[in-house]
Amino acid sequence: MKFPMAKDSLFAILLRSPWWISMAIAAGIVAAARLVFPGVYAFAFFAALPFIVIGGVAGWRQLRAPSAARVADTLEAVRAMSWNGFSIALADALSDDGYAVSRLTGAAADFELTKAGRISLVGCKRWKAARTGVDPLRDLYDAKRAREAHECIYVAAGEITDGARAFAGEKNIRLIHGAELAKLLQRVGTHSRFDRGTTRR
């Protein structure tokens, strides 16, 4: 069972920060604990253990994250794809993440995802836009409410405006872009054949 973690909690912030920050905090706790309780090494270790674990998890995530060059190359390839190629690559990646993927025909949402009894709507047809504003996110949120979905996800290869980010935060819309999109589509090169008209669905 996964326990939810508040986005602005200390551990959530540390998970998004460089791994060495958590390790530095752990080292500081150990040093302080040994000063206050000299000779009680077990207490110092257990006090620092949560930060050691967080540092290890953050380090593992950052090690697996694509490099800046890889992100740039993937996003360039993604922007060059046709809608058919991009939609198939994205659907494949989401399926690999354990989602059941269904295509939608509405203008606001392009996919419906089902996983563990939860339904998510995905908007991605405007992925090539240089800048994403509030309007497509508002349309996606309205579609979520109309279909009574649990959450919505917006995918973009370009820049997302501050207003759109604020709206996404307010409405709990997950944004997939930049490094996260590159990681999701790390097999994007293998899908180039789809732009030549080959389909699997």
C-alpha cells in the first residue's frame, strides 16, 4: 500500500532536491546527537535514518533521470512526430506503466486511463505548442468533471506558462513535460516507424 505524501512536506521537498542535501542533514543529526548523547550511537543512527533513506531514494531517482542532452534530443524527436506516431508512442508508454489505455474522440481529452480502479483523462493533442496556457487545461478539467474521472493529466513538449502551472496546481492537474516526458518516452526512437503509417492498434 502506498501512503500519500503532502507535496510541500519536508520529505517530499527533499525527494525533489539533490540527494546530498538529505545526506548532509543526516550527517548533521548524527553529529548533534553524539554531542548531546555521547556514546549512544544507536540513537544517532535511528534519528538520521529517515534522511538516509530519503537521500538514497532521491539519489536512485536522479541516477535514473535522463541527462539534459537526452531530454533535449527526446523533446526534439517528439515535436517532429506526427499525431499518429506520438499518440501511439505515448499510449505504449502509459500501457507499460500499467494503465489500460482507451482513445477518446473529444477535443479536450485524448485518452482515458484506468489503473487500480481509478480513471484518469489525458490531454495531449496540443503537445507541439511552444507555450501552453490555461485554456487547454481548463477544457481538460471540465472534461474530467463531466466524465466523473478521478484525475487529469496534461502532456506538453513545450513551455508551460506560469498561469497554467498555477491553474494546474489549484485543480490538481498533473503536468507531464520536460524531463518527465523524456523519461516516459525514453523508447521514442523505436517508434519512428509509426510516422511512416505503421500502426499496431
